[in-house]
Amino acid sequence: MAITAQMVKELREKTGAGMMECKKALEASGGDFDKAIEYLRQKGLATAQKKASREAREGIITAYIHMDKIGVMLELNCETDFVARNEEFRQLAKDIAMHIAASNPQYIRREDVPEDVINKEKEIYKAQIPGNKPPQVIEKIIEGKLEKFFEDMCLLDQPFIKEPERKIKDIINEKIAKFGENIVVKRFVRFQVGQSE
């Protein structure tokens, strides 16, 4: 199938990827838009993983206030001031801050969860499982419940409130691929009126 300039233009508008990347994606997928989008996503993820080790020292601090009851301050880092001033990067920071206000994560990534908290969760899950199950089944159940715990408690593992089929880390990885820079959630704090320390 011949890839037309119009097809490339449409895919670019839909994904925000570069013209050449869109053309390659359409060629690789035989002109199928859905497959081309998937191709771009996978390529973006590979790019994001390569950039993850690079230091991100620039960025912004943004705030989000919800109905004067919940407030979030977030530091989102990137590699250059050029990207930090980009409107799309700023919108990403706002979206993440709004997500934090709504979803109340306790940690940024699963590696941040203290070992004693994980062990305590495992004990609770083990106590909930009937004793007549084989050890390997118990282990699988605990693994599944722990995965759900990370999804509930860790920002990067949470489904994004605007697009629940995608996780926060997917949204960030997409922007890493687009900007060609590492992007890191450095820290956040969430306040809620009447909430005890």
C-alpha cells in the first residue's frame, strides 16, 4: 500500500510524532493506523528507557488547587530549560498534579515503598487466604494483591484519571519520546483540609 502525505499528516496530528517517524510507522504497519500508533508507542517506550539514565536538572514546580479543599505542589524535571518552558511540558505537570489531587498516591514509584510496608501488606494478604491452598498458589495470590497495592499507592503505576486505560508512567514515557529528554517526577506534596498529619 502506498503511504500518502495525507496519511502521514493525519498520523502526525493524532500522535504528535515527527513526520519521518509517522512515515516509517505507516510503512511498517502496511498503512494500518492502529498498528502504526502501536508501533510509535513501542518505539517511544524504547526511547524513554534509553533516556531514563540521563540526569534531569531543569523543570518546573506547579500547583493545583481543587475547590479550595485539596492542594498539590509538584516538581517535574526535564533536561533543558527549553523543554521546561514548553507549553506541553507545563500541561503535563498540571495534569499530573491534578491526578495526584484526585488519586492521592503515597509514593512516586514502587521502589520508594519501604520494605517493612511491603512485608506488612504481604502478611495481611496471607492472613486473608484460606489455609488449604498450595504454597505456590498462595504466592501467586499475594503477588497479584501486591501489584494492585502498587497501582493504588504509587503515582507512576496509577491509571491516569483522564485516560484510565493508560498509566501515569505511559503518559510520561510518551512525552520523553516526543521531547527527546528524560522527564522525572522529582517530588510532590498533597494537602487536604482537615486531614491530620
